Amino acid sequence: MAATNLTGLVSGYMFDQREREDSLLTEKAAASAAELFENGMPEELNRQLAENAQSMNGRLMVIDNDGKVQFDTFGVMCGQRIQLEEVLQVLTAGGTSAYGRYTPGRDVVREMSGEENAEYVAYSVHEMTGGNGRIGALLFVSRIQSLMDSLGTVQLQLIRVFAVIVLAALLLALFLSQVLTKPITDLSRTMRKMGKGDLSVRAPVRGSGELRELAENYNTMAEQLERLDQSRSQFVSNASHELRTPLTTMKIMLETVMYEPDMPQELRTEFMQDMNHEIDRLTGIVNDLLTLSRIDSESMEMKKEPVDMSALTWETIRMLTPAAEKRQQHLIGNVQKDLVMQGDRMKLNQILYNLTDNAIKYTPEGGHIGVMLTEEAGSLVWRVRDDGIGIPEEDQKHIFERFYRVDKARSRETGGTGLGLSIVKQLVAAHGGKISVYSETGKGTEFTVVLPREGEPQ
């Protein structure tokens, strides 16, 4: 289609150019022949027509106003009336010139132009005028077969060129489609595998630009989903284990009581107290699990209001002072006055309570626990510091994970569920804050909570 259109444009230009040339030559020949024709100079007119016909590479005829041929360079049509459309346009329709191209057949072309095996011929007609107006017309029979042959050659060459271009374009398109679509195909295949449950698959990262960025972003998402799935599986496993332990303990003690009716009352009472302790521990685990579930599902309600953090800190210290005194510990507060922030009072209290309670549990008898509240750079900062057993460096990066215990046996003795610090971290994040820990084994631990006064995630 493109080759045909381009050939059409080239053909149109060459035809227009040939028409202008033929018309201009015919006009000049008509002007020179008119004077000789009007003045009755046949020999001179025949000589001039012959010279012009040879230079114009065609046939010339002088036609009078009646349409009869008076002079013919071929010398075969003199005295005959010619019925060409272009001649009629000039002699009867009042035109000054006319031009036309035809394919009348090889016999007609040979008769009119003298060319053998030619199929194309053109007629150019221009009026001849004398002193009294139009005296006739000059017909130029133009041989255009060479022009048509040239156009055919050009068209064939253009078709070949465009065929090569189209073939090259197809090969390039095929190559580019492989280069561009293969990453997408690989990504689709990876997504289908992930849809079937295989979260370990990753998309190959190739090329550059948007496709590479898409593959990298997808792999990042896949890694996060895999970690989340592993975390949930681990969470279910840990939760099952933590729930099974108190249930198993209570079942053993209950069966002992049931199948030993002669058990001493003191021992029976002790078993009942132990079961009550396990029930409290089980209740604590369930409550912590429910809290984490609400946080994960983002269904936890946050009742934001102005909270007097100074008063809240002293209130928490007073609540935990009896527990510290029971262990002969020193719980000391250092609280800056009149510090207020937007937040959920109960959840803020839970943050400080859990951190302080942990410090009491993991500090030996006679130890010291310090609770501080200050304002720093526009934020409120809680610090809970103790001189207890400390946390090994390799465990510090895991302590906010669910069910993670530094010393599992000791943690269960103190009644911990392994969920407290995870809940604290989530509640701090819900208030737009951050929590960090610094600890040295045998020297103590310090938790630092930084809370923005607006209480919104930053």
C-alpha cells in the first residue's frame, strides 16, 4: 500500500511535469506555425513542422477550424477530419489548449505516434491565431511509452525496497516483541505460580527501565508476602504451643485430683492454686492474642484525646510500686511536669505498664528501675531503665517479635507470654512513635519510646 501510494505520487509528479513540457512545446510550435499557415507558405511550414517534430520526438499536425488535417509530419492524414477529444475542446468548446493521455491499443498507438509495441500515447493541442482570430489548431502526438516504462521500473524498485523494509520491520518487531514481552511473560508465569501457593518464586530481573523496576517491585512484594506467610505460620505454631502448655499442665493436675480421692487437703489446695495460676496465664495469652489480632486487622479503636502524660506516668509508677517493693526493688520516677499529647490514654498506659512490669520481672531483688518522661525536640520521650540481667546483643533485634523469649524457661516462670513487647511496639506505632532498646548483659536494659505530641503516624 505504501509503495503504491508513493508510486502514485511520483507518477503524478512526472505526468504533470511531462504535461507542462508538452504543452509549452506545443504552444511555441503553434505560434511559429500560425504565421506560415496564415500567409500560405506550405513548403516553409512543412520544413518547420518536420524540424519541430524531430526535436519534440513526436508527430505534429496542423488542423483548420473545420477539423481537417492540413499538414501532417507523417504525411498520411492530410485532408482527413480528426475526431480527437482534445481537438474538439479547442476548436468547438472555445479552449486555448488541451492535453490527454490514452491507452487505445498498440495498433492505434503505432498509427498515431509511429512507435512499435507501445501502449501509451498523449495528445497536446494548442490553438493557432492570426490577424482575424483563430485559424486552426496544432496537434502534438507525444510518445510517452518511455515515461511509462520508467515509472514501471520505479514502481518495481519501490516495491522491492518496501518489501525489504517490511521484512526488516517484521523481524525487528518479532525481536522487540521477544525482548519486551518475555519479562512480562516470565512475570505472569511467576504470578500464576504464586497464585497456586508457591510464595518462594521470583521474577527474573532483566533489561532496564519500567520493566526492570516492575520485576524488582514484584520481587520485593513477593518477599514481603513470603515473610508474612512465614510469620503467620510461626505465629500459629507458637500460639498453639503456648496454649497447649497451660492446658496440658491443668489436665495433668486435674486428673491427679480426680483419680486420687485420698489426696491430702493441703496438696489438693496447692493443685487448685496452680490450676488457677495456669488459667490466669492462659487468659493473659488469649487477651494478648486478641489485642494483636485487632491491631493486625486495623480494627483496634483509637480514642484520641488530650492525655496528661505526666500524670499518667506517675499513676503507672504508683500502680507498680507494690510489685517492686515485694521484690525489694527501688522504682524511681523522674517526670517533667505538664506534658500533654493527643493519644489513647488506655493504650498509652499499656505501653508504659508493660515496659515497667518487664523491668521489675527481669531485675534481681534489690535492683533499681527508673522511669523518666521528658520533652525532646518537640516529642515526648519515655525511658524505662533497669540494672537487671540485660539482653544479649544477638537477641536484641528479635525481642519485639511475637513469642520470642531470650530465656524461655525463666520467662515462663515470670508469667510472660512472649507477646508483651510485640504489643508495645504496635501500640507505639499506632501513635506515630518509635521504640528502641539498649542493653548490656549483666548491666541492665533501657527502653526508649519517642512519641509525637500529635499522636499521628509520621
